[in-house]
Amino acid sequence: MIEYGKYHFPFEEKFMEEIGFAEVKDHKKKHKDFVQKMDHIALQMHQGDNVLNSEILKVIENWILDHILKEDQKFIEHFVRSEQGAETMTRLKT
Ligand SMILES: [Fe+2]
């Protein structure tokens, strides 16, 4: 999950910049906060601290429900509504 974020987020952030998504700065901060949260959990586990599976699952669940299903949809909608998105959609349909 941590590695996924570290490789996927830069790609997603560059995409948002290229399509002119206005909320990119705030979105980047959410990515950064998530990576820090997961790094903190990984460090705790590495140090032998007791991290409840339920805590980890809660972080991941929140990420999926609040970020992937809500925040990521905003830039996807922006892309689809944009001229660039319309061209891409037309090209994919033909
Ligand atoms: Fe995102």
C-alpha cells in the first residue's frame, strides 16, 4: 500500500496538473498526509509496537471511501468535462 502510493501519487498529481485541475495543491496534501500516516504505521510495526489490524483497516477504509471514491472523482469529472476529456472519450468510443 505504501509503495503503491509512492509510485501512483506522482503520476496522478502530474495528470491533475496537466489537465488544469484547480484543486491539485489540496489533493497533493491529502496524498502526502496518507503516505505519512502509512509510514508512521510501518515504523510502529518495525519497532515492534502493537498496531491493531483494525487501526490499519480503518485508515485504508477511510482512504478508499473518502479519497478514491470522492476526491479522485473530482479530477476525473474535471477531465471528462474538459475539451481534452471530450476528445479522449470520443477517440475511445470509435
Ligand atoms: Fe488521489
